[in-house]
Amino acid sequence: MIDQLLEITGGVAQATDEKIRRINGITRRSRMLALNATIEAHRVGALGRGFAVVADEVKAISQEISQLTGSLQSDLRGRLDHLSKFGAEMAARIREVQGERLSDLAHNTVEIIDRNLYERSCDVRWWATDAAVVEAVAADSAEARAEACRRLGVILDSYTVYLDLWVADASGRVIANGRPDRYPGAIGSDVSRQPWFRDAMATGTGADFAVVDIERASSLGQSLVATYSTAVREGGEAEGRPIGALGIFFDWQVQAQAVVDGVRLAPEDKARSRCLLLDSRHRVIAASDQAGVLSETFPLRAAASSMGYYTDEQGALVAYARTPGYETYRGLGWYGVIVQQQH
């Protein structure tokens, strides 16, 4: 609306200037005709006196028109300039309010993810103390491993946000998982070189956990996962010696897509907006248009600020907010971003 007002104002100013230029051109021609008529009247003497009077009157009218158009141009141009300035200030204020609102929505988006992932960090530390999990690693018997599989399956029945839960022994060999029917290749696989296992085994106490950024897991059907892990400790005690590791695989694609699709934008705004989650390297890890996930690096100009907005080279409004963390979960340096095309 404001952009249309500014466009109309600019068009009126341009049309006014053009019409006044044409009037001034006609006035100059009238003056020239009056001057020529005066010269001719003087040349013919007494016979031209009446014509001289008419010429003087045309000259006077031309001068009056010239003064009037000059005054009109000055007054109208001043008013149009004032209107343009007012419209520009209003547009800037509207964009400021819009930018602040989108920044708040971006903050809310990444905060929802933080709260969700905080729960994942709690889950992995809790389940690593489960008696069946600890026994499977400590006893290293077929019966204990089978019981651990059963127990992990029961957990997955209630926590549907996970693809699978894996238990590995100290050497990095997977000895139990919750969905052996869906992922039969898990048990017996070697995860000793995988970051989630190494980082889990390096945790200091049962209060610590490790997390791996979003990736496609070949062992889980190329699904997008967020992996959380911690050590399984002797006796299930927080200070116990690490004897294995528990890795839990969060179904990232489904859960994150629900978050970016659920950003509370008006229908007319949603159609021209792209809602994103970026990792600390500004890599797209979720997108409302489902484009560029793990393949696009977004050119975010966040500088040192944790929250803000700016207009990009294409004229789109880009609002962002850096992860604030939640409770004991400090976040991974991720961003919520909303890119909105302007009318």
C-alpha cells in the first residue's frame, strides 16, 4: 500500500513537472510573438498603435502565466516532496515493525527446536542408566542383549520422534537396538569411528552428553537425523567408568519440517516467505519449501548480533535469530531465519 502511494506520488510529480514545462514553453512563444508584434507596430507607426496595445496585453498575460506556473510548481513540488518524505518514513517504520515481528518469529522457531532438543539430551542421559541397557553392556550375554532390544523397543513405542536407539560396547560394536526388524544391519556393526560413539565415550560423567549436527545416516535408510549420545557407565552410576555408549537417532526431517511449516504467518505472508533453520555454518538444515536441505549455505549477514533483520540485494526482508539455548542445553549455534519477499 505504501509502496503504491510512493509510486503514485512520484508519477504525479513527474506529470506535473512535464505539464508545467509545456506551459512555460507556450508562455515563451507567446512572449516572442508579443515582442515581434510590438516591433512591427512601432515600424508602421500610427497605424500600428492598436496592435501594439494587444501585443502589450499578450505580454502581460504571458508574464502573469509565468509567475503563476512558477508559484504552482514551487508549491506543488513542496507538497509532493513532503508527501513522498512522509510516505518513505511510513514505509520505513512499517518495514521496521515487520522486521521486528519476523525476528521474533525466527527466535520462536529456533527456540522451539532448542526446547525439543533439550528433551533429547535428557532422554539419552536417562536411558543410559536403564538397568537393561547397563546389563547388556556389562554382562555381554545373548539374554541380556535380547532384553535390551526389548526394552529399547518399548521406549520407541512411546517416543515416536526417534528412528532407533543403539547400544554399543566399549569397542564400538553395536549389541542392541530398538528396531531390529526395521534396521537389521545395526547389531554387529562397528561404530567405533563414528563421532557420536567417540564423543560419548569421552564424556566426563553421566550428566554429560554429545551431539552430532544434522546428517544423513546411511545405516538408517539415508534419513536425516540429529544424534545424541552418552556413555553407559558401570553400575549405571553418574561417576561410573564408561563401559559402552548409547546413541539415539532423532527423526529430524519430520520434526523439523513441522516446526518451519508451523511458523505463525498470515496466509498472504506465508505465500511469499521462506522459513529456515540453519546450523552454525549457515547450512540449511530445514526449509519450509523443502529446498536446499544440507546442500545450500545461506548467505546470512548476522554479524555479531544474535537477532535482527536486513534487506538483501534482491529487496527481500531477511529476519534472523540465533539459538538462545534452553535450560542446560546451550544450543549449537543454530539460527532461525525468515526470508520474506516484498510486494
